[in-house]
Amino acid sequence: VQLQASGGGLVQPGGSLNLSCTASVRTSEFYAVGWLRQAPGKEREGVGCVSTVGGRSYYSNSALDRFTVSVDNAKNTVYLQMNSLKLEDTAVYYCALDNYLCGPSMGEYWGQGTLVTVSS
């Protein structure tokens, strides 16, 4: 499984970014797709995920109401729309696939990340 995230960059507080991630496998064959992040000096954490069946979703407290995970199974591409970005959202973001979980611990497979820097 290879996952390549892109779309990161420098953005001002309050701004928006849309990350994308292309998978080398069929995303429709996994139970959940989502995103993780790791801020400098902190452990990697789950940001949000959606199940490919059943409509289940999960967002961390910090992502709820600001971030949206979506997937285009025809393109095997996962997206993370991030709005109202804050300084504390600065991190490397990784997309992830999971055969079993959509929750804070999801991330059976994850790949190369993309750096998001929120700064004025």
C-alpha cells in the first residue's frame, strides 16, 4: 500500500487548505479512509476519518466543525478540507487507510505526509 499526500504549504491563521492523497490500492476495498497528523514534538494523532460503507465518520475535538474528510473511490483519492486554520494545526499530515477502524486509533496503513504550516 502506497499513500502519497500533497497540497500542504504555508497558510495564514483563518485560511483554508485542501489536502489530497492518492492511494496505490482501491480505497473502496478498505473499511475507512482518513487523516493523521504529527505536530513538532508531539505524537501522531488521528484527525478524522470516514467509512467507505455505512456512513460512519469520526473527527477529533480539534478538527470537528472545521475539517472534512472525503473520498473519491473512482480516483482512489482521499481529501482533507481544512477551514479556519489555527497556529496549532501546524503539522505533517498523513492520509491513512484501515480495514477495521474509523476512530481516533485508525491508521493501519499510512504513507508519506505533507507539511502544513499555519503562520502569520
